[in-house]
Amino acid sequence: MNRREFLRYQMNGALWLTAAASGLMLPGKTLAEGIPDIGVAKGKPTAATRAAVELLGGMKTVVKPGNKVLIKPNMSFDTPPERASNTHPEVVRELAVMCKEAGASRVMILDHPLHDATRCLKSSGILEACKPVDDQMVHMITDASLYQETKIPNAVTLTTTDIMKDALRADVLIAVPVAKSHSGAGVSLSMKGMMGLIYDRRTMHFKSLHSGIADLTSVLRADLAVIDATRVLSTGGPGGPGKVIRGDMVIASKDMVAADAYTISSFEWYGKKFKPSQVRHIREAHERGLGRMDVENLNVKTVSV
């Protein structure tokens, strides 16, 4: 669905009824005790990032000693952090620090830019923020030779695509998108953000974008999704300018679909509230068993820091 179609949806719950009738609704909330499905931390970027991941049991439940970790933020636009088209640099840096603390042998922070790579690295603030952690871990991957043709089993639209070799080789994949609207997909969150790990994104826009996003999720399923909702670009995405909402929130889950679904439910998009089922790629991913969009049945824990 594009932005216009996104706005046409009304909050009538019809899609939920369809899902329920087909048996796709997954019953039962998880126990309130223990590790939640979604961790939400409200506060400043650095503290909120750490707190959200700690709610899920900490980074050591995701990253093991010796692991090679790929962190995938949004940093493909030549815009400053306040525009909310790139992930907040402090969120990215704190994740890198936590991966190092967990014993990662290598941490890579990678994206395929839409604007000039050098300008994006500077404007986003991510390169500068991460230098004290490791001055060699932030890179833009623009060379076609650094991508590998990959077949996607059981794909609906995207049967094959060239995926970043580092993404295919990483032991752990962490998605850390900024929460933002998108003119073609309605929203751009952790699932849509995986398009920054493929070489040719244009072909996806010429086909069924939503099915393609779900296809890509089937092969690039992040081990951890951390959504930067410290600022939310609620209109004008993906590059802006647009209306920026101050969210002061970081959302974490080991289920990309659930993380995206919760984010959809938490903010207004284009001046309206929406349900996760009204975003087609989220609905398709749920229907394919790639994750859960029924956030009301999930265990969510929230803290303020």
C-alpha cells in the first residue's frame, strides 16, 4: 500500500475479522512474569536503548562471545538527526557498545545509501558517534561486488535479489530503524529497513512492494529489532521534511513483525491512528508465520529511565 492507500483505510477492524476467521489470530497472552515479547523504554536515547534491550534479557541473550554482528540502522539520507529520517546516532552507538560488552568479535554498522555516502555518514552523525567505540565499524556498502545473488524460497514476488555479503555471513543481525512514514510502503520500520541490505531496491518498487518486503523478511529476519522512536517522522517519509513527533521511546523485540506492529499502534501516521493489520507487509508477514502483529495478545513491558 502506498501513502494514499494507507490513508484510505478506516479504523473498522475488517481486516482483523478476516484474520480471525481464517484462524490466523494467535491465542493467549504470554505470562506476565519473565521475559516480555516487547520491551519499551521511555527516556533519553542512550538510556532508553539499553533499558529496552535489558527488558528482553539483555544483549547477552542475542550476542554470544566471538559472534560477528551486523547492525543495520537507517543512515542513507543526507539529513541531520532532528529530521528523523536516519536512526539517532546515540541509539546506534549504545547498541554497538552492548554488543562489544557481550563479547562480539566484530561489530559492523552498515547501510546502502540513497544519497552520497560521505555526506550521509557525516550528516547522520552515526560515524562520529561510533568512533570512540570502533573507528572502523561504520561503512556504506555501494560496490556491487560486495553483494551476492540469493534465491528466496517460497517467495511471492521477490524470488531472487542481491544481498549484502556481510549480512549473509553475520552471526547476528540487529535491525535499528528510525520510526518513519514512507511514501510507498506507508511506514518504514524494521522490516522495510532490510531493503538497505540489498543492492537493487528499485525493482521492488516496480513489483508488489509489500509482498517483496515480506519475502525479504523471510531471509533477513533480524535476531533483534530495536526501533528508534525517540523522534517519529509521521509524514513526509522516508526522507522528509515532514511532521516530526517527539516519541522519547525505544522499542525492542526479538520479533521484527511484533516490533513494527507495536510501533504502528503507538503513534499517529499522516494524522491518523492505524492498526498493524492495515499495513499490508506487516499483515502478510503475520500470515506467513514470520512474526506476530497481534500486539494485544503479546506481553509488553514498559519502563521509564
